[in-house]
Amino acid sequence: MKKIISTVAALGLVVGVAGTASALDFSMSGEYILEGYMLNNADGGDNSFGNGGFDPYNDDAGTDSAWLHTFIIKPKLQVNDKIAMFSELRFARYNVWGTDNNYGNAGDSDLTSGEQNIDVYTLYMEYLSPVGKIRAGRCAVPPWGGDFLSTYTHADRLMWWPSFVADPFELLVFTQKSVENDWYNNDDDADNDVYEIDLTYKTDNLLLLGGYDYYNYKSNSNYDRADNKLRLYGVGKIANFTIEGEWGWQFGSWRDYDTEVPGVLEDQDVDAMAVMLDGSGQFDKLDVGLMYFWAEGQDDDILTHADADVTAAMNNTLEDGLGDDFNPYYILTGDLTGMLNSDVFNADPNMTTSGVNAIGVHSDFQVSDQLSLHGAIGYAWADTTDVVEAAYGVSVDDEYGWEIDLGAKYKLLDNLTYEVRAAYFNTGDFFDDIAATGNQDSADLYLLSHHLTMTF
């Protein structure tokens, strides 16, 4: 509690300085979210894989329900017209009511003890220099382009937007330090670094973004990693129609072992791909769309070749699961469900290994200025089941199942919104076949939740 009080006092001091020094301007934004969840057939951390969230492989799993809250503030200090400091402080992130901590881990987030730590997610400076904008520090990393294959996070970066690139184009180059070993361990060449270049083209009705990443990872004592990622994203509007798409491809050296063992431990490459397309139309107060997405599963060559490519796009390559902020379906892509992605729990390893195809329709209807309704129906199936078949020793169908979602959002005040969600997921034969190997039956899944969000 002392650390919380100290932080608030420090912010108050900054505000005081800003009030007396005309060169400084302090502002702050943020949000507080109060949520209640009910997930049937969920055993918390005791499900089949210890991931939390739903357990579709066991119809005897219990029901998980809880209240959670999140509180995030984002202070900004405008030093002058050229320099600004930014930060993001997380006082709570999905903290569960009635426990001493965040996710049931002792001492993790006890708000009643002196052990509480405030997470400083970001802390960086921006400088509008003569050669372009420069950002340095622990930077905010929002989803790249869309949110299909990336998650809002933070990273230590030095970023530059060159001023010689004129509208409608924008160029970004940066370097990221992911792991530093030289400073602590005297390992001169054992760091993890990322280098990226992005080019954006933006007009009133069209946004195109292309990006290239080079990963130079040398922190592992047994192998090096040097691979590449290409990404494309676009949004175009024609009259009342919108088309959005995102594509990613990762390729290159995934495991370059210091010592190879022929037939057992050999160098591996990565070759993983994923794509998403979404077309929608706005008809007065009704928005209707059709979405398809695909993420490659693991090729069966890995079962027989020690040097086979890693192709699972959702298994620590393009993303560990789909992007956590990609939430077209409440259960399949929900924040706390542990299926294709999840903000809190790990994605289902059977699903990330097998990849995914999904197609569905979604609609939103603006009933009034305060009330909007949402609905979606989706069907999903695995890209390939060869690896999970080998793991379980049975034939596994590719059908994940279909889902139906209903939601409503009501604006109580300009900065206060209440939302309710209900979802049903009919599990397919993929889960039936895997559950049978443990003498269990799969189960359909239900989710009910409500969310009160205050922003400032």
C-alpha cells in the first residue's frame, strides 16, 4: 500500500510542478474495468493442460465464476513543444476479487499488504527532432496493423520516424533489445535483438502497411535463431463497404544448434503463415460483415524428420496463439477462455499445434445513441491434425465446432459503459476424439459476462 501512496504522491508533485511552470503540461488518461464472468466446464488451473479457462475435453469439469477488475493509468508529461514523456502504470490487471492476489499465486498482487507492486508497463520519451520523431525507452507496443497476429505489450526500443518521408507515406525503423546478457553475465554475443522497418500509406479511404522484422536471438546456450517476418495489412473503404485484411509469414533459421546429432538434433527452419480477411457493410444503423481467417498448423514432416520446418503459426512463431486483442468470438477468441488465444491463460496447445480455419458472420446494430447490439456466428476447424493424432494415437477429426454470440452495450455516461455478453460453443469431433483417449466425454461450452468500463 505504501508504494501505491508513494506513486500517487509523486504524480501529485508532478501536477504541482506543471501548475507553476508554464513549460510543463501534465495530463493523464486511463480506465477502470469491473467484470463478472461465468464459464461452464472450466476448472481454472486444473484443466487438462493447466492453462485455466475452458476444458472442452471433460464434461465433468466444474463452473468457474468470479469478479475481476483492472485499473490502468497513462500519465503524459509535455516538457515543451518538442519533448514529451509517457508512461503506463497498471495498479491491477484482471485481479480476482476474494483472493489475495492476481491469479491465485501467493504474494502476486495483494492489495492489502506492503508487498504490492505497481507494474510500470511503459516509460519512454518522444523527441520531435529535425530529422524526425524519435522514441526511446520502454515503449508501448500496440497491435501491428490489425490485431489478428499481435498483442498489445511493451518492449525496450529505439524508434525513428524519418522526416524526409512525406505524406501520404510514413516510414518507421527501430531496434529492440529483448534479452541483455552482456551486462549481467559477460556474454558478449548472447543477446536477443529485433530489427524492424515499416512503411505506411494512408489516405482518407485507404490504409496500407507493410513490415519486415529480423530476429537475431543468441541467448540460448545450445542454439542460435535468425529468422524473418513479413507482414501486410490493409483497410479500404468504398461507399458504405469496408474491406480489411492481414497476412503474416515467418521464415528463416529457427534452431541453429551448436552441436548437431544426425537424425536426432538437427538445425531447423521456420516456415509459418496466416491470413485474415473481413468484409463489412454499413446500412444506416446496421453493420454486417463476413470474416475468414486461417493460421497454419504443424506439418507432419516434423514427426519423421529431425530437421523438419516449424510451421505452426500459432505456436511461438507468428504468435503464441492468435493475437490476444483479436476477439471476434467471445469463446473461441475470448480474453479468459484459453482457446485460440487468451489475455490471461495460455491458448489450447492442441489447437495452436493444429492451426485453424474459421469463417463467420458478425453484425452490430445501433439502437440509439446509448444502446448497441452485437451478434456473431462462427464455425472453426483445424488446419491439420497429424501431430495431435500422433500424440494421442488415434484418428482426430478436424472439426473444432461452431459458436453463437449475443451482446449488448449501453452508454450510461460519456465515460461510463456497461456491456453484457452471452456465448454458446458447440464442441466438434476434434474435442470428442481427444477426450475419448482419457475415457472422458467432451462438453459444449457456455459463457456469461458483464463489464462496466470507466475511462478518463
